[in-house]
Amino acid sequence: DAGITQSPRHKVTETGTPVTLRCHQTENHRYMYWYRQDPGHGLRLIHYSYGVKDTDKGEVSDGYSVSRSKTEDFLLTLESATSSQTSVYFCAISESGGINEKLFFGSGTQLSVL
Amino acid sequence: RKEVEQDPGPFNVPEGATVAFNCTYSNSASQSFFWYRQDCRKEPKLLMSVYSSGNEDGRFTAQLNRASQYISLLIRDSKLSDSATYLCVVNEGGYGNKLVFGAGTILRVKS
């Protein structure tokens, strides 16, 4: 299995509080991604990174920010959590981002915003 | 209209059955195609890529029809361990290599 660790695995928080999720990889892959998964929807891309300090928005980036200060770590921050951000969050990595590139996913973080 | 559509199922089949899933995509410029498998409360994992010529991996066969913009997955001789959600994934290319995920098809194989 790819060396991807997400933390925390579960988080319960209150509306309006900031939350940071961490993704750590040991594969030295260049690309890292944050997705959210909700019932009835496919995984949706929040943000992605194509290198240290190089990030870009995905289709559902509002209310989220990211940072990547080291190759191995990609942080996702919910600046002020809302109930609509209750979801399962997956981090993924890929080696080069080519069109045939495969994604490897972390185990996910279940976030509940009350 | 969703960009990638799948029948959510569930497909309930007996062990040993053959089952097929289809997936349609809306962007005719899509460049690459995949099936991922996701077990309950687990992360998605790549099952197989899908090529225009069709490809097979053991009991699994994937087909791509670009003209009709659909992808199929055929599972022969179903096993209990095949029970999972199967995600159709399309790479629309372009900047950032946009991957679009279907919502998944649930398969339940019963003894």
C-alpha cells in the first residue's frame, strides 16, 4: 500500500471553528490532492498541489485553504467550519500528474460539523 | 446533467454470476478512463485502466466506447469478495488533469 497517512481519522467540531486536516506521504510523489466524498456524489476535488508551495483550486474550493511547505505534507484548512462541510475527506497522491496517472488514496478523515 | 453517470444499484447477484456495469460521460474530449473499487468505509483503490481496445485482468473486463461515450466493466464468476462500490473515473485532461468521479455502483454478491 502507498505510504499515505491522514490525520485525524475522525473529528467532531462546532460550526465556526477552524479545522486543519493533515496528509503525509512517504512516496515522494509530486502531486497531492484533497477530495471530499458525500452520498450521491462522486469524489469532488477541493484543492491540489503540484509541488512545494504550488497549489491550485478544484471544483469545490470555497471555504477551504491548503498549504504545502514540504513535499511530504499537504494540509487542508477549513477556515470557519459549516455544517455543509460535514463529509469524508480523502487525500490522494500521484507521481507525475499525467493523463494516465493513477491516484493512491489515504484512509480518509470523517469530519462532522455540529 | 452529471459529467459522469452511473447506475447506483445495488446490484444483488449470486456467487458465480456475471455482472456488468455501465458508465456514461459527457465530455467528448475526455482522455483517459479508469475503474476504482471502494470497500465500505475505505478509500478508493484503482481496479483497472480502460483502453479503447478493451482490456482484461483476470475475471474483469473493461471496455470503452468513445463514439457513444460510455465505459463498461464486466465481472465474471463473481466472488463474495467482489462486493464493493465501483467508481467510474474520467480524466478530462487540461490544466491540472481534471479527474471526474462517478458516484459509484454498489455490487453485493451473495452466497
